Amino acid sequence: MGKIEVICGPMFSGKSEELMRRLNRALIAKRPFQLYKPAADSRYSKDEVVSHAGKKMKCTPIQDAGIMVELVEKETKIVAIDEAQFFGPGLLPTILSLVGAGKRVMVAGLDMDSDGVPFGSMGSVMAMAESITKLRAVCEVCGEDATHTYRRKDCDTSQILVGEKDFYEARCRAHWIP
Ligand code: ADP
Ligand code: MG
């Protein structure tokens, strides 16, 4: 039976690490998987998922979520998606179609943007998921658990600004401001 597993949290909370940890287990169990990320995320590599600590895994970069339905192979047991918040409204129907075909779908992404608002389709995907793992980073001001992503004041204001520590910090609720 298909199912949806969400891995969410702020930037630097270990979402990509956790996704790759689960996929490593699938490798050991010899369960075929396909790993995707939005082509817009080219921070460290074009065709790899790379964690902030440097762990990496080959993936297929795609423009639109819907392509996953075309690319999915019959023997695939797991479809994994990193940076899922960057996909548009096509994400949810695509996930539901994959789940309907019996796939285990792992979805890693930011739950909120730096304004504290649900990011893309992540809120809806979470509502329909069998399991949600909400990770926390370390607040860069006080060292407590960080649930939010803070965007430094000196940069761009569009919702999608792909960046790293140059633009963003993990912060606890007390030290975070939109
Ligand atoms: P995500 O995919 O959630 O952005 P990654 O899996 O890429 O996170 O990276 C997690 C790693 O980021 C941690 O293991 C740690 O080495 C590093 N890191 C850097 N800054 C922080 C922070 N403020 N809190 C937690 N981890 C951090
Ligand atoms: Mg990540």
C-alpha cells in the first residue's frame, strides 16, 4: 500500500540528511527508489541532493512535479522528493497519484517560509500524510531548538530566494522575526 511520509522543519534542521538516511536503508533493503529535487535548487550541485554537512546522493532535477508520474518506474518502491516546497500546485495531485499507484512517497521540505507562512503545498501534503517528522535546527542566537527560518534584512524580498548562510539563519520563535 502507498503512503506519504513528510520530513519538515526550518533550514539547517537536517531534512536532507534524514531523507538520505531513509534512502540508505532502502539501499540496504534493496528497495528501488527514485530521488528528485526541483531544478531551481542548484546551490551545491545540479544533479545531487547535498546536505549542509556535505552528505550527497544522486538525484534527478525536474522543473515540474508532474514529471514524476511520467518518470516513475514499475519496480520503484519509493519516490523521494527534496526541497518539495519549491514545487507549485502540481505537487499534491502528483503525490496522490504516486500513492495511488502503491508508492511510498517521502517528501522533505520547509514547512514555513521566512515569513512564518506555510510554504507552497507543504501544509496540504502534511494534512494528507501518514507520518510527519518535524525536525528542529539550532537557534543561531541562543542555541535553543530552532523552528523558524530567519532571512537577513539585507537581501531580496521575493518568497523564493535560493540561498545559504549568506541569506538565512535558523532561529527559535523568541529570536525569529518575519
Ligand atoms: P536541511 O536539509 O534541513 O536544510 P541539512 O540536512 O542539509 O538540513 O543539514 C543539516 C546540517 O546542517 C547539520 O547536521 C549541521 O551539520 C548543519 N548546520 C548548520 N547550521 C546549523 C544550525 N543552525 N542548526 C543545526 N544544524 C546546522
Ligand atoms: Mg535540505
